[in-house]
Amino acid sequence: MAGLSASNRASQLGYDVGVLEKSPKEHRGGHTRFSESFRVPSADVDFEKYGYEFTIDDYTADEFYDDIMKQTDGRANPALARTLVDNAGETVEWLTERGVSWDMEPLNVGYTVARTFFDGEELVADLVDAAEEDGTTFYYETEACELVFEDDGKVAGVHARTGDGLVEYFADAIIVGAGGYESNPEKRTKYYGSDYDAMKVRGSRYNTGEAIEMVADAGGNTVGQWGGAHMALIDSESPDVEGGANRVDGYQYGVLINNEGKRFFDEGEDARAHTYAKLGRIIFEQPGHTAYIVVDEPLKDLMRATGPGDRVKADSVEKLLDTLGCENPERGAETIETFNEACDPDEFDPDSLDGNDTEGLNLEKSNWALPIDEPPYYGYSVTGGITFGFGGIETDTDGRAIDTVGRAIPGLYVAGNTTGGLFFENYPGGTGLQNAAVYGKLAAEHADGYLKGE
């Protein structure tokens, strides 16, 4: 998304633009190819002129900013976050004008913010077509490996590995929007722990982090939470790599049980969009890297699963957990029984934090605490999948790469998941793609001013 946004804006401004794409053409698009949503401050967007209407039309940039700061425990760079939310609305409108089509229907229950959805492969194709129409050239199976500079420190080009050997591309400005390091098993083990080489990768196999190292080798400062990442709850039967979303939504209304038959997380802590990106790591660190979602008949229609695994149905909780593969289904059934006794709900509202909590448990449930006691019972086996890491290169609000002394590197820009400093511990769902789009566009616009001597 960062590279597509930058190349579209730069070509629109009249520049001779080349995009170096590491993957073959049929796998182009990085993680964006496997993504599906943007978080949008709908109150600031006039989408009716494009024929779209938000389900939630009053989500503001200030609320977006507050969500970023809350979900990152206040650690997000305030200037980066403010610039992101203030430019998000117009960026989505610009993408629409560039040919992106949106699906405005929520893909699952439990969202409390405005979002736009899309088909990842279609979005990539639309933006590639738009850039090519403006003269951009895409070079596939071309991996940037070394930045080249003039004697005065200005960017001069980049060396890249191609099928014909090393090639030097000359450039007066370079924008690096090459994703993160999450698809590299060695780096996952280095930053997250010894078992993380086995974690499933939701996105592209080509996001292995060399572009970050390339900028760091050229003096770029590395910042952010290198041990943090977007790790989502996904279907246990998802492929090891490039599975896409493969989500199981609605878990917040049921109960999560691990292989020991125990609860381990407050399922109703917050809206799904505010917990799913950290819950994958929590699940992966449970015994067997697995957990099981348990709901009953009244809740089954609030579930939505997009992965390859099948939903399991049974007449008892114990049988359900046994069929799902839980190693201690008896204890799991006892856990559900104890949970039920702690529930005393008032009116249930799946679309807001309804305040229905448990009382008397060692691990309480804060919202949507309903007894799981009306058979048949339904369950899903889930694990954790990594989307992107939170470490990267330091940038300013213009997208300029910052060196280890705190200076902007002339002509060098970084955007999207190649950067660090915005996400820590968690993130508000749909913000990653918006971040990449906003800063890819801003980087191209600042490069325009830089090349004009402004």
C-alpha cells in the first residue's frame, strides 16, 4: 500500500517513476494483497459523492487519534498519529478517485468505528493500472539491496538484484515502502522467541526485512517496538504463509478455552477491532499454540469465520472441546459451568460495550458475559498469525528517513510497515493500511517539494 500510494501520487505529479517489486508479478502487492480494510474518520469524508455511505458516519479524526493512543498505551509518536488521522479522510477520497472500489458492508459484528473494506488483489491491480496509465514502470523480481548517495549525502539511486544480476537504478528521490520483517522465520525467532519460527504468516512471503536493513545500513535510525507485532486470532487450519485474513470473528461474545481447559483472556475487554491484533500472540503462547472458541445456539449467528477450518457442533461442551482437540475437555466443561454461574446479564447489545460482566471469577469477563448454556454448542479451533512487526525506520511527518543523529537524509523517504514509532503492544484495527496510504502519498508530495528546491 505504501509503495502503491507513493507511486500513484508521484506519477500524478509528473515524475518518471519506477517501482522495484521484489516478488514475481503474480504475487505482487505485499501484505496489501491479503488485506481487506481501512479505518476511516467518516465524519471528515464526503463519500456520498462517490456513491458510498458509511454505516457509522460520525467517527471523527480526534476519536481516531484517541484510539491510536489508547491502544498503544500512549507510546505512539503523537505527531505521526496526528498527521495520520488528519490526512486519512482525504487520502481515502483520493484512492477512490484513483480507481479503488470499496465494500461498505461490515464483514463482521462488533465494530464501533467506520471502516471501508476491499478485495486486496483487486485494489493492487487497480492502483497498478492507475500508476501505469500515468507512466510508472513496474520492475518485478527486482529486490533493492543497497542505496547509493552523492558525495554531498543526497540520494542518487539504488542497487537491485534482478534475474540479470545487479542493476543500478538512478533516482533523485527514493521512497521505501517495502513492508516489514515478519515473514522471515529467523527474525521472528530473534524478536519474539524460540517458537515463533512456527507462527503462521497471514501476508506475503516476501516481507523479510531486508529493505529496513538497507536503510539502516545507509544511516537510518531504527525505532519502534521490535518485539511487538500485529498478531491476530486466526483459524488453526490456515496455511503457514499467505493465508490472508482467515479470521474467526465474534469470539468476544463467547468463551476462549486453552488446551488445559482454562480461560486465559478477558474476551469482553473491548470491541473486537481493539483486541484481535494482540490476541493472536496471547493464544500462540498457550499450550500447543492453540485455543478454542465456545458459543451456544443463541450466539452462533454472531460468529463469522473466513478460514478453511470447519465449525464444530456438539450437544455438550465436553464433547465439543474433545472434537476440537482440546487436551482437557472435562476441565474445559467445568470452566464453562463456573463461568455460567458468574453471569447475571441485563440487556445484551453486541454493537456496544454493554457492561454485562461476570462476578467472582479469578479472570472476569468485562462485557457480553452471557451464560453458554443453550445447546447445541458450537466451536472453532484458533491460533495466532502474524501480520506485521512494529519495529522500523524513524521518519518525520513528511515521511523523510531520519538518521541516527536526528537529521533527515536528503531525498530518502520511508512509509508503511518499513517504519517504526506508531504502533506499540496493539493497534486499532484497519489503521495499518491507512498509515501506509497516508504516508506513501505524503512522502511523494514532500519529494516533489524537495526536487523543486522548496
